[in-house]
Amino acid sequence: MWKKVSLFILLFALSERFCYLQTEGFRPSKIISGTSSPSSLELPAVCAQPFYFLGSGKQFYAFESEDGTTVIKFIKQSRRRPLPWLANLSLPTGLSNLRDSYLQKREKRLKELLESCRIASQEIADETGVIATYLENQPSASMTLVDKLGIAHQVDLGSTQFLLQKKAALLTSPLSHDSIDGMVKLTSTLALKGIVNLDPMIKRNFGVMENRVMLIDFGSLKKDPQVAFYPDFQKTLFLQLLGVRHHLQNKQPEYVAYFDEQMQKTL
């Protein structure tokens, strides 16, 4: 009997893991914010199209429009949304303190992400390609999302938080002189505005649109006005682009001298 139960539990766990890997963890319930503030805001016409699963990061699930021009990014709410049932639960002192600490961490994650989205949309929209944000007032509308398995989901946007972004191509490897110039210029522009990207990964965070290098992943931005001044500017620029230099050292050593030259000009 127990062997059958254990086998059933094992098979269930394996099937759950398989489904998670196949869908990259996406389920419509994971983008529901827990609060609803629908309004009469109108969506751009592109949102009438179905959007197809594009990828999953730490902060967002991303879907691409059928015509390939636009990306919609939904905040991952499963580790961020308020949990009123847990907040109101009567617990002993020790457990209550653990609960409060857990809820504070969830709230902090959401606040930091919302601030990062605000920076991306209001201060560096040209550098991120953000078209519109729906973080506080969501439209009373629905949208068709098609997951990685090809299953279509009708999602009520009024209970989600999301952004629309112009679709950019991923920055390709090997890097060229133009892409090196673009990353140095982009990072310098952000630093001069006092903005730091806490996750400056080359492979997934930078893209190219209209021959310009763009910051396509904007979930880890922080505003620190002091960064815009020397010597903080020099330090920030160096640290933000250190990964680029390491990449060139390992993959394209013949480009290191060019990178250093461009950095010197900028500094």
C-alpha cells in the first residue's frame, strides 16, 4: 500500500516538475496581483492580437505580439502580491514574527520592482523601449496569451500589473565594434542620469533596435543621483561593463584593446 502511495507521490512530483520546465513556470494565476483597479484606459490596438510566450525572468513573464512588434511584460506576482489571509491570521508570537518578516520581504520586492519599472518608463523610455505602463490603473479588458505549450489563456488585465515594450532583437555574439560602442554609450547614459542596473548580463539584458543598443531587461534598476558624479561615475561604469570585458577576454581577446580605448574616451 505504502509503496503505491509513494510511487504515486513521486510520479505526481515528476509530472509537476516536467510541466514547470515545459512552461517555464507560467500559469495565469501567477500574474494576478491580488488587487484590482480597472479603469476606462484604452489599450493600444496591438493588444487585440494574441501574444505568444517569449520568456521568463526573475521579475516578469514576457509575451510577444503576433506581428512581432511588441512585448508585454507581466510582473510575477506569486512571490510579491499581498496575502491578506496570512496577514490577518492569528499566530503565536514566534510564528507571528516570522510571518511579518516574510510579508515585509514580499512587499519590499514589489516596491523595488515597481520603482525599477517607473525608472524604465519615465526616465529612460528611449533606452528601454517602454511604450506604456499599467501598474496602478489597469484597463478593463482581456487579452489572449498563448503559453509555451501552445495553450491559449484569456486573461483579465484589470487584475494584473504589466508594461508594453517595443520588441528588440537580442544582442548577438560575437560582439562587434558597433555593439561595444552601443553598450558603453548606453551604460554611460544611464550612469549620467544616476541610474544603476543591478543585473547587467550581456546575454539576456541587452538588445538591438534600429541600430541602437537597448536595455531590454529593466527589472533591477536603482536610482542613485551620486552615481552621476566623479569618481562614482567612473566606478559605476567600470563595474557595469566589467562583464563585457570578461566576455571579450574569454571569447574575443582581439577586441579587448578596442573596448579599453572606448572606455578611456568615455571616462
